[in-house]
Amino acid sequence: MITSIRSLINSKFGAIFALVFVGMIAIAFALGDVSGSGSFGGLSGGNVARVGDRNITLGELNDALDNRLKAERQNNPTLDMVGFVESGGLDSTLDQLINRYAITVFGEEYGVAVSKRLVDSEIRKIPGAMGLDGKFSTDAFRAFAQQIGVSEKAIRDDLTQNLFAQQILPAAASGPAAPDGMALPYASLMLEQRAGQIASIPASAFLPKAPPSAAALNKFYADNAAKFTIPEKRAISYAIFDKTIIAGRAKPTEADITAYYKANAAKFAASESRNVSQMIVPTEAAAKSVISQVAAGKSLADVANGLGLSVTTTANVTKSSLANTATAAVADAVFTAKQGTLAKPARGKLGWTVARVDSVNNVAAKSLAAARAEIEKELLQTRSEEMLTEMTSEIEDAFADGGTIADIAKQNGLSVNTSPKLLATGQDISNPAYKPIPEMQVILPAAFQMETSGEAQLIELVPGEKFAMIAVADFDEAAPPPLGDVRALVQQQWAFSEGAKGARAAADRLRKLVDSGQPLQAALAAANVQGAQIERLTGTRADLYREGQPVPPPLSLMFAMKKGTAKIIQAGGDRGWYVVYLTDVIKGNASGNADLLRARKQELSGILQQEYAAQLIVAASKDAGVEKNEDGIAEVRTRLTNRDGN
């Protein structure tokens, strides 16, 4: 289990949390509520595992599997549950659930605390729990929980488990760094060079002469159904609209404009603002001295520089704003003085203010006629936003009450369109020339997350600007097509499969000849395989770990071989086989490569920290006691991987 956990880790402390929680996406998709009762036995309401005195229910495992699949399908839209389970998803998901509970039980037993207040603080960070004002709202949180289909308790339990891990795992991973003696041999391995000969044996040289019998072709098709399976397809009904839909209804009337003008009379009344330069001194005597020096011919800036002070300027300041930032006395003095003169010294919040009125800005009153366009624009924008929010809320409520897209579109004068049955990628298999509308880039990911028999949904195409009502109109589950529809392709694949068997036998014969001492070139020439060829391949161990560059499988194999030996490896896709012969091994020496040594030491230190955390998880599981319902797990596996549904 440690190996499988370690494969999930790519960073330092962030990866430590992934030991338990990666892939759970608990809040985004939400785990189902946990039943704490029941016993092993029949799967109806039963449990799949027990950690300490806590049960992991079948329902919780099912929900976790669904959530993991949804998360995986964001990167691989064609993945179905069968493929997910067959690739180890069931086992890893159950292990993650067990690890979560084990850490929680361990923490509670040894005095780690996760209070309700701490969980509440985490809930307040959930974006879906924010109200329209951007602050936490109990109603918004409950609506969020209802939307993702879980109880408040389930969310709290999930957050509690996360908080236990956040407190426990970093402490476990804070062990010592890797010693220098460990880093040198590891770094030297990265510089090791290997060279060899690669003989490719193509499957095309061994294709059968006669076509397969009906029975053989049927068996091949049944055994390789996954290769020919067409991913799930969905036809999506959608109605798209933007904020212009309510522009006519939101347009203000003359009465609205007049009412706004009267309610905001101060906004349109005549006003005065001033541009002011000022400096602050500690005493009234100092302020009077400044005024005397300015009267004598010095500038305000020169006087300030002589005192080690500075002059600040403020543009378009009103009397009320100046009173708020300074004091009423300062505001009265400034707005009593004439343009170009110094105001009478006045006590401010930080000392005595000496201010010069640089300019007086008078704004004439604006009549209703002059303000009409401004008011109309502001009211239109405000009302449009309010009415759009109200409209989208009404649509979501209508969907929750069982309303259909057709009904709601008709009420709002919208048209409903339905796409052909599409893959999650937007491809129409029946019509290769089909091009989805640009909005499908947002619609399809949302539509493929919906339940096929669930209610319609409202999604944002452009936040606050453009929306779409969507529903699954029809769908085809992932399944292989009838053999008659793909007979030519299946027969071709059968032929290459048979050819690959012949290539494998030929590769085995070549390997034995090379191991007996015969040169690979001579052995291949004697075999006289049509299309076979030999290439020379060289590389360092560091080549195996370079990001963004594919590593040839024969090169990887060479670093797992002994010099002078031969091994075989499949070319992939029934294309044939390779015979790999390792001819040279040149050991590396990183003793003078400080950068490489430093990087390997850091990497090894990270691995050790991950291992400390992983060992703690294992210890916590042993301490709590883990019991799996193997029969129940096997039944779940069978049910989820039965493509025929029988």
C-alpha cells in the first residue's frame, strides 16, 4: 500500500495531505452521509470496512467512487466506471477512505483536537456558502449542501477528517534530511550511461493467411470489448440567453427617473470643491510662524523643507470629506479662505494645519433634463442586474420543482435546441463534419456531470453575462457497437493480434540465440524476418526522468538488465516485439557535480518525509484496527465492472 500511496505524491508538504485525500474532492463533489450502524454480511445497508469502532458503509464507498470518477473525468472525459475500477480506482478509493478514518481515530485517541469552531471557520471559506454580499450566509451554505446532495453533517465530517490530517501529517513528516552519503550514489546513478542494440520484429511479418472463423472472431471481439467500446454519448437540450433578455423590462420610466432625481437631490445640486496644499506642525505658535514666513515671501514648500517637513496636496476635496479626514475646524478654515491664500491655522487630528487654497472648483447644479441620460443608464444597469439575478433564481427554483427547459424557455421567449448525441469531447461519431457551437466548451463538461434522469440545470457561460439552461435529452451508455458495424476493423485487429503472437515467438527464439552467444545481427539475418531491423540505442538514467520527453520502452528496459544479456518487450498495440541486447554500461560519478548532488539530496529528503507520513498512516491503521468485508468488496467490484448489467 505504501508504494501505491507514494505514487500519488509529487510535492513536499502539499503532497503529504495527498497521501490520504488526493482524488477525494470532498467538498467539490461531496461524500455521502455516513451511517454508523450495521454489520458485515449482506450488502443491503451493510459496511465494506471497519476502522476501530467506525464503519465505512457501502453507500459511502459508492458515493466516493462516483466522486472520484467525476474528478477523473475532468481530465479524461471518456473514462467510465468500468475502466476506472479496472485501473485500480476501487481499491485506491477504499484505501483513502480507510486512511482518512484511521488518522481521525488516531488523532482523537492521542489528544489532537478539532473543535466545532475550527470546522465552522473552514465552512466559512467554502465559496458556495457565501451570500450575495460576499460574506458567509447560513442560508447559502444550506442551499449549497442541498445543491450537491449531501447533509451538513457529511460536510462537517469531511472537514473534520481533513483538519486532523493537517495537524498530524506535517509533524510526522518533519524528520531529518537525507544524509550526503545517501545522495552521492543516487546522483551518480543518474549519470550512468547504457548502450544496446534493438531488433524490431513486426507483427505484419506474421499475419495469418486465412480469415478467422465466425467463432474465433466472436471470441476475439468479446475478449477485447474494451478496445472497441464507444464512450458514453449524450444529446443535450439547451436554451442560451444573456442579460439583454431583460433589457426591455429593466428600462426605467420617466416617473422612475424623476423619483431618483428627487431622492438624490444632493448629488445633482451645485457643489464646491477645492485643491489644497497643506502641512501639519505641532503647535499653534509654529503654525503662525509658518504663515509669517510665507507672508514674508517664502513659499510653503520652502518653509516646510526648512522645518524638515513636507507639503501634501489634495485635489477636489469637499468640505464634508475634509471634515471627516481632518476636523470640522480645518474644513471651516479652508472653505472660508479665498483662492490663492493661506487659511487660518486650525487644529487637526495630528496637529495644527496650515493650508493654502490652490483653486476653487465650482460645479453648477444639474437639471433633471441634463441628468436624465446619466440617471437612466445607472437605473438600467442596476435594475438589469437585480432582475437577472431574480430571473436566474426563479429558473433554478422552477427546475427544482420539476420544470422543463421547454416550459421555462416558452415563458421567456427563448428557443430550445438539441445537439446530436455527442462524446464528452464534442465529437459526433455519426457525422465527422459536425462542429459544436462555441458555448459547448462550457455546456458539455456540465452536461456530462449531470444525472441522465435528473433535473435540468442553469449554468453560467460568461459569469454574470451569459447563461444556458441545459438538460440531457438522450444518451447512449458506453458500450461496444454490434460486431456487424465494425467487422472489418475487428478482423484487422484480430489479424494483428495473431501476427503479434508470431512476432513474440520469433523474438523469443532470437533472445535465446543471443543469450547462447550468437551476435544479434547474425541471429536476425538467419531468422530472415520480413521488415525486421536493428537500431542502436544509447542514453543515461537521467533520460528516464526528463519531463515532457517520452522515454522509449526499450531504453527503460536497458536500465533493468545485465550487460551482455537480451530481453524482449512488446512494441504496443499488437505492432510487434523488440529484442533488446545490452552491450555497454558506463557508471556515473557525481562527486564533482554540486548542483546534481544538491537536487538529489532535496529529492531524497522529500521522499523520506513522505515515507515518514506514510508509515504514520500505516501505524494509525494498525493501531485503530482495520477489517475489510472482502466478500462485499468483491460484490461491488463485480457489479461495477459488469458491462452487460446482468
